[in-house]
Amino acid sequence: MRWGLIGASTIAAEHMIGAIRASGGQIETVLSSSTDRAASYAATHAIGRGVTDLDAAMDGVDAVYISTTNEKHFPQAMAAIAAGKHVLCEKPLAMGVADAVTMVRAAKAADVTFATNHHLRNAGSHLAIRDAIRAGRIGDVLSIRVFHAVHLPPHLQGWRIDNPAAGGGVIPDITVHDADTVRFHLDEDPVDVVAIKTTSGLGRGVEDSAMSVWSMPSGAMVQSHESFTHPFAGSGIECHGTKGSIFARGVMTQQPVGEVVLRTEAGEEALSYALHGLYDRALDLFAKACAGQGRPSADGADGVKSLAVAMAVATAAETGRRVAVDYGGI
Ligand code: NDP
């Protein structure tokens, strides 16, 4: 498959260029807003053409990977869909649920594959957790606790911490991933949420930390914590049920690492899992879906729903109210 990169981004450089190539894809173009940056990024990553025009970036490609700042995802995805390209779009899909729904419906009408780059559900650790829950190993799920308070590395301390217009803030950045992960594990979508947010050292004009509680249709409760300012907290997810608990530590990350332990009446058991690259699996499934086989690991509806949860958390934190999640009809 021939690819165009929409956005000369860090995530593409650090993870996605390698994953696209590992899936057999060829990267033909990269789009940047700056001529110099387009040229230097193309040269550094051995990409044929570095361009500043979106049409030129889409010329001669089958699919685009959109990893610009968040406010650009909607117009760029709509242009790519109109041009008949398959789209792998970064999270959050858009600045609001209505735009995200429009993107997903447009892709369906144009009969192109549309996916959201939620990486965590591709991790062997999370696949093992989901398998254990589905196999009934913890019984009925009572609650989930997500701890995803990290320290934002200095090279990412740009628009994320000071630019609300570009989609900055920890809620669009990390809460949206946690929403996708919990939806993946429980196979259901949060009903409503309460939340608080704060700035604790990094955020200027946007929150750098948030805590929220979500109610699930099954009656399970979810507690979620995201931050950019916690150097030593470590990440993880705990799933507690009537017959057991799963303790997964170090698994809310981009690498295939961490430990997953199941505790039941019988004692503790470490769950083994596959160590493939998270983005490699996402790209593999995306390429297959474009060829008419199967579906992407996180499709457009997953992107909309995970964004909807994050938006509800943002509104609840802003207003102090309990907020029903509005999935925009998806
Ligand atoms: P970056 O800040 O690296 O890139 C975003 C844009 O910023 C680029 O498109 C580029 O604009 C510009 N830019 C990047 N580096 C420079 C630079 N040195 N000088 C000037 N401009 C620069 O963002 P990320 O890669 O961290 O994030 C991009 C998107 O990917 C976001 O939507 C984010 O939410 C998502 N993301 C997803 C992850 C996942 O695991 N799914 C992980 C990380 C990010 P231009 O193209 O015009 O040159």
C-alpha cells in the first residue's frame, strides 16, 4: 500500500514510519506546513516527497496517516475521504464529537477504510486482560481503576501544555486513550461521568491532570487518573470482579512491556502475553481491512466513542456536574 503522511510529527518519526514499513507499506509523501521541515523530514526518513500542499501529499497514495495537531484532523480527514483515500487518523479524531461523527459517516459513504490510532488495545498485555475477562476468570466485573499519570517528556512539552486551540490538555491526550481501553475490556460504553481537573506544574491554559469516575451500563464503576506531571507514579490498570482481580502494571504505554497478574481464590498467577509491537499490529490490521479482510483494531466508531467519553469528562470537570456521555448518534 502506498502511504502519505499528513503531518511531520514526532509519533510518525518514533513509531508509525517503522510500523507502516513493517506492514509492507511504502511511504511516498509527507506533508508539513513548512517547506524546510517537509524537505528535512522527508530526507531524514527516506520519504520520496516532502510537500506543503494537501492535494500533493495525497497524489499517488492509497492511504493517509493523519498525525497533525488535533484541530487539523477533521479538515484533513474530510479532504482525504473526498479524494477516496483510506484514513488512519490519530486520536482525538476531532475537537468535538459532531465533527468526528461527520468524518466516520463520510468514510462509510465513500467506502474507504477509516481507523483511529488507539494503540493500547493492540498490546499483548491488554489482549490478555480482555481474554481473561471474557473467559470469566474474574467473574462479573465490579470496577476498573486506570492509573495513567505520567511525566510528559520535554520534547513533547509544546502545544499539549499551552494551546487549547490545537487540542492541548491531558484529557484529549490521555483520557481519550483510557476511554478506549476500558471500552475494549468491558465491551460497553460509559453512561455518565463526574470529574475534576487541575494544573499541577506544566499546563498553561489547559489542564495537565484529571481524575474522573464513570458509570457503565453493566453497573461497573470506573475510576481514571491522567496526568502529565507525575515522574514516578507508574501506569497500570486494575480490573476487579466477583471471582478475581487483575493487576496490570506498566501497561499504559507505547511499548510491549509490563506485568499482568490474576488473583483469585487459588492464589496469584502471572498471565503471559505476546510481545509484538503495538503499532505494528494496528498497521497490520489496517492494511488487511483496506484489502477487504477484517476490521481495524480501533475503527471510526471507536474513535468517536472514546472522544465522546473524554469530552464528557472535560465538561464534567468544567461544570462540576455529572454529565451523560453524548455519542452523537454513533
Ligand atoms: P508533534 O508536535 O510532534 O507534531 C504535530 C505537528 O507539530 C506536526 O504535524 C508538525 O507540523 C509540528 N511539529 C512537530 N515537530 C515540530 C518541530 N520540531 N518544529 C516545528 N513544528 C513541529 O505531535 P505528536 O507527534 O506528539 O502528536 C501528533 C498527533 O498524534 C496528535 O494528534 C496526538 O494526539 C497524536 N498522538 C498519538 C499517539 C498514539 O499513541 N496514538 C502518541 C502520540 C501522539 P507540520 O506537519 O506542519 O510540520
